[in-house]
Amino acid sequence: MSRFDVIVVGGGLVGGVAARTFASAGLEVALVDRAPVETGQAFDGRTTAISYASVQVLRGVGLWPAVAADAEPMTDIRITDGDAPLFLHYDHCEVGSEPFGYIVENRLLRWAMVALLEDTPTVALFTPATAARSERDGGLARLILADGRHLQAPLIVAADGRRSPLRREAGIGAVTWAYGQQALVLTVGHEQPHGNVAHERFLSGGPFAILPMTDGPDGEHRSSIVWSERSALADALIALDDTRFLQELEWRFGDFLGALRLIGSRWRWPVGLVLAERFFAARLALVGDAACGIHPIAGQGFNLGIRGVAVLAECLVDAFRLGLDIGVPAVLADYQRRQRADSVLLAGVTDGLNRLFSNAIPPVQAARQLGLAAVGRLPGVKRTFMRRAMGVAARPPRLVHGEPL
């Protein structure tokens, strides 16, 4: 039996950040993940959109300096409804000097996170390892691994994805539904520089995002594409050869950045929504997609998970420093109270936007376009939306403010 202060199950980006965040405040952490620790992978086309608030959290726990040089800022956001002439433009200068966020290659984030965790003496990595079951009926939680090892802590943190086995084991229900869409993710090279502008185009099949990336090793200008499309058409698109696929991409992308070239692989996954009915159970807290997984529209899924980690860390650390049991319901209920409202709001907003804009009825299209133009003429409303894009909530945790835990 190995004893820790917290056991984190799930070593993806959110789980890894959670482990580092807890450890940075002095907690002894076990991180359990089914995948082996890997570094050195070649670029595969996948990226992550990191909001200003998430950058603050990553900076506070020591991860951001390792990726900052490879992160491309988003200083402007342009939102359009199909090919309509009316659009909404967000300029970061209207709310301050910081960019809305950054785009970083997934592999670079992963390398930096693994290196940081391996250099953190208060984090024990159990990878590859599978959690067989948990026992959470006493004063401590126990996690039994498939190989027979037993881990023990006052709290288990589930960062094990939308289908979270720990969430199901705890009997926590979830609101779930599928949108009948798939998200295609890839990277393109283009002739003209992107100017650090992110584009969100609402098409009848779903949102089509063009996100600015750093130039490639050979100086080629690059952008990340997150393309939501109806599932049947997405299946057909993935099956196309590169030439035909690029033609379909160009039709949606346009020619404003010159000729396009595919870089790396194409990825896809079904798009749906998952919202846990509760964010905690006896000696168990849910974070990331285990708590709430949303539509990729606006690129807020990872950032919602990071905000949840920051809130949970603050609740745990405050109790820990007072010598309290960090796994008791009062501590976890405080986390749920502060984080679930943010999650429900963002789940509702992303769901509503996708349903509204994936609609080809002419009167609805006209109303949408007028709505975009109206927001652009209402400075107060516009600034509220921009702050939301940056991830700055009404009561942000200390790490978002740049304060230590």
C-alpha cells in the first residue's frame, strides 16, 4: 500500500496539469495513466487552444515557460456566418494588452508536461497502469490497480475522460447527447501570414475554425483547422485522397491566405456533450471531460478543464494548510459550487450556438447575421464576450490572477 495526499487518474493534459498543480502546493500526488510516458513524437497535426486564463494557470505551476516560445498568440478573432458580409470582430486591445490566448502543438505540451512531472519529486508516476476499481467507503480512498498494487489517499481525482469509469463506478449520472457531427482536426500551410487572427466560420454543417500557429521549421506559415461536419459527410471526407480533401477544405477556407497545403495527419472524433449530474462523490472529485465535455466550438473544452483544476486545487490547498481532511464533502461541495455553474453556462452556450448556427433556414440566418452586427455595436456586451473568450470568469481562482496557491 502506497500512501499519497491525492491520486489523479488520467494522464492527459488536464490530468497532468492537475497533478503538477496539486504537487506545486506541497501535496504528495500519484498520477495513474494507461498510456506509457512518451516523448519525441513527430508533429501529427493536433493543437490546443489555450486561453489567457489557462496561460496564467500554466505559468503559475511552471509549465508555460517550457512552451511559450512555441506558442502563437491570438490577438484578433473574426466571427462570420457563412459567406455573409456582416461579421463580428474582437480585438484584444479593447480589453487589455494580453492576447485572447495561444495555439500550441499538442506534442510540445505533452513533452513539457512529462518533463515537468518527472522533475517534480512529490509526483509518483504510475504509467502504464490501469485502475481496476476504487474503495471509498472509509476515512481514506483506495485505488486498486490491475497489476495488484494498492494506492491510498484522502481523495481520488478522476480525469479519465468523457466515459469516466470512476464516475460510473461512483454512481454519478450524466446528461449526454450526440450532435450527429464529427470534428476534423488538421494543420495546413499557406502562402500569406495569418496576422495572429483566429477565424470562426459558422457553416451549415457546423463551425469551421482557422487558428493561427507558429511558422514551421522551414518558415512556412501554418494554421490549425477544427472543422465540425455532419457525421455522414465527415466519413466521406476522411475517405478522400489528399487532392480531393484539399479541394473540399479550400472551398470552406477561402483564398485569403493564398494556396494551401496539408501538413501532418487528419484526425476526427464524434462531437457530443457530457455534463455530470454531480462533480463529486465520497472521496472522489471529477475534473476535465469527466465532469463536463462540451462542443469544440470556440475551443473552450481544455480551458474549462484547466479552470476546474485551478478551482479544485484552491479548495484542496486551503483545507490542507488548515490541517483538514481534503476529501470530506464540505471541501468537495465548495469545489462543485464554484465550478459547476461555469460548466453548465458554457455547456449551454456552446450547445445553443452550434444549434443556432447549424441551421440553414433563411429567416434564422438573417436574424443571426443581424445579431452579430448588433453585438459589434454594443461595447459592453462585446467586452463581456471577449472576457469570456479569455476565460476570465466572475470569480476566477487565484492562479488566474497570477497569485500563488
